[in-house]
Amino acid sequence: MRWLLALLVAGCASAGPIDPSAMDDATFERELAARFQYGPPEPAPGNVEDQRAGQIADAEYLTRFPEFDRSYSRASRTQAERLLAQLRTDAGSLSHEQFVLRVAEIAALADNGHTSIGKNAFKKNTPRLPLRTYQFAEGLYVVWAAPQFSDLLGARIDAIDGHSIESIHTAIRRYAGGTDAHRQRMLTAMLESPALLQAAGLVSSRDALTLRGVLLSGAPFERRIEAEQRDRSAWVSSSQRLLFPVWEDAPMVSLMRDGDTLPAYLRHRTELFSLESLPDDGLYIGLSHNADTDETPIATFLHSAATRIRAEHPAYVVLDMRMNGGGDYTTTYAFARALPQTANGAPIYVFTSPWTFSAAITTVAALKDAGGDQVIIVGEAVGDRLDFWAEGGSFNLPNAFVQVHYATGRHIYDGPCSDRATCFWLNERYPVRVHTLVPDIAAPLTFAAYRERRDPALDAVLVREARRRSSARTH
């Protein structure tokens, strides 16, 4: 297997130049899968009841991870191999959380957002506070809480066990790769786990944390909160959707409530796609996933959105990608490329955030590439660079209950990607080229706006549209 994988990674150099454009569809699909979608090594470790033996089995299996992930630099691959060798030596003597963080650090050495451990590793199978927090522009705030801690809803947390949130972010950034904003959000759940923070050497107890900050009322607070013991079956919510009100019979209460008058982006808790009118003859398209949902095929939704634009001729269009973590960019590429023409020249405002990731970035870039100045990016920077690695697969470590994702195909959207041994071939059929996706209008989500049920991005759009109408009347 090692020599075969090495041959694939080298792009089959002995077979001569690679030319995907010369392949028929069947050959293209077969070669694409072999080179960029190959599976992890077999056999995978089995479940072992003894934790010590399970750690040893998982660590042994993971030693081959750097062979499969192609995003490591030469230096970071060497470092990852060194840490993997140390993990094999120490396996069996580590706590569960120590093992998880060792694995996270090895993946994060690639400094690539897609090379990572599964999100649930920080949310399940480890003690966690009965609070859920969200990183706003002004800091870390409690947005969900167990009923007995409802007085903490809206509280800003400034310190944990005497460590400022900023210093904790600095200390734990080595457990995730990618941009700083992406790392911060991927690791927010870690701040709710005393056992993980203990394993990182930041706190003394694995069962409780002392939080210090400011309540919603403005009063300072300091409180010691016991963690809940959570197993592999514990319920979780995706971190970006913590902004929504909780559902009926949820185990927590939320700062937002279903009966509140909510902005468009918070009105569709149960839907990943949404379409509604906006003030001043605008149209809102909420797209939180790049694939079919259980309720609606994405093609059906995008067709309905395009049909409505053609029928209503909105004065402006908003495409909200702030909660879109990716999926399959081929499902949205044609819609994105056609949208500037579909909108008949009307401004298109694309809302982005650090949660905008993977295929969502491709979609935003395809739209910006097609629409140029007609497309205005609003909000915060997307969650990755314009040169990143994706595709690939996952190593499953069943005893640690951790997936470790490896990346195999390179995406470069701000310049040519000419190495066909590493550049993801499908991008040649779905080309994208942009200089930057830095927001044209900065509109970070603030807690102040969230508390007031406002959307800073939409507020900025409405101001710009008012000026545009005023200028049109003047001329």
C-alpha cells in the first residue's frame, strides 16, 4: 500500500504527463477517485474494552496519517511523524483528553483547515459545562444554558480559572489549523470542557471551571460551575447554529426565543435553505449547506430562487453564506455563475463569516468571479485562505471516538494551480479565479446587534441601498 500511495501522490510520474482534459468521463471519475478520494489504510482498529489497549491500537493505526494527508509541508510532516512516534510510546498512559489533544495537534501541524479532528471530539465523551458559548466581535458570550443557569444567558465571559479568553485562545490554537478566526471557532467547545483545558495544562480540575465576566445586566460575576459527564451518545448542536432559538423540549434555554421578532437570518431554525422578501424591494436567499437536505433537493431550491428573481426583479439580492460550512460546490456553481445575469444587473450582496468554509468559499468565489463589482461581499472574512487543501477521507479511531480528516487535493482560487499531481482536477471543469474575498463592507456580528435582534450585515446593505436610491434620484 505504501508504494501505491506514494505513486498516486507523485502523480504517477512514470506514466508520463497527466492530462485530465483528454480523459473520457469514466476514466476521469475513476482517476479522480484514485488520486484524491482514496480511503484510509486497512484494517482499521477494532473497539477494545480496555482503554490502555484501545489507545495503543489507535495510536499504532494513526502512525500512517502523514502518508495520506498531502497538505503537510516537508518540515511539518517531519514534526508530525515525530509526534506520532511519541504518541505510540505514550499511548496507554494518557487520559482520554490528553490523547485527543495529541491527535488534534498532529493534524493541526498541517496548518490546513480541512486537516483536522472531527468536531464532536470536543463536544462528546468528555465533561462539559451546561452552557453553550459563541464568539462575537466583542468577545465570548453565553447564548444557551441549562435552565438552572438561565441567569447567565447573555453574559460575557472574560476569564476562565483566572486565564483571559485571549490567552486561552493563544495557548490552544495549536489544536486546529487554518486561519486564526477559523481556529478560534473550531475550538470554542474546548473552552466549555474542564477536562480538555486540564489536558492542555490550563486548569487544575477536570470537573468544573470558574468563570468571570459581566452579566447581561452589566453586573460583574464570578461563578464556579460543575461540568456534566457526557458520553458518546450526548446530544450536540452545530456551533454556528447556536445563534438560533432552541427547539421545543430542548435540554437548554436560549437567549433568543421563537416568539421574538427576529432578523431574516434567525427566522429559519429548522431549514438550511430560505427565501424571503427584504425591505426596499430586496430578496434574501439563505444558503446554509451545499448539498440536498432531507426536506428539499438543493437544485429545486436554487431553481425556485432564480425563478423568483426573474419574476420579481428585486432591487438587490442578498445571498447569505455565513452559516454555510460547505458540501459539494458542483451543486451551486452554475447558480452562482448565472446569478449576476439572473439579477439583471441588480447589486448582489454576499454575506460571509469565518463559518463560510470549503465548498461555500468556492461558491462565493465563483459568484465574485462571474459578477465582478456587481457582487459586494459583506460581513467578515471567510473561514479559509484562497489556497487550501480539501477532499480526502478520514482515519477512524474507534477507541478514542475520534475521526481524523486528511486532505488530498489542492484548491488555489487566487492564482493558477498548475501541478496536476496535486491540484484537484475537478476545478478545471469548474474554474474560479478571484484576487480576494476580503469583505467590501466590514460588518462583523456583534453581541450588541444580536441582543437587539439586528443583523449588522443587512443594516449595512440597507444604508448602502438608501444612498444608491438617493444618488439615482439626484441624477
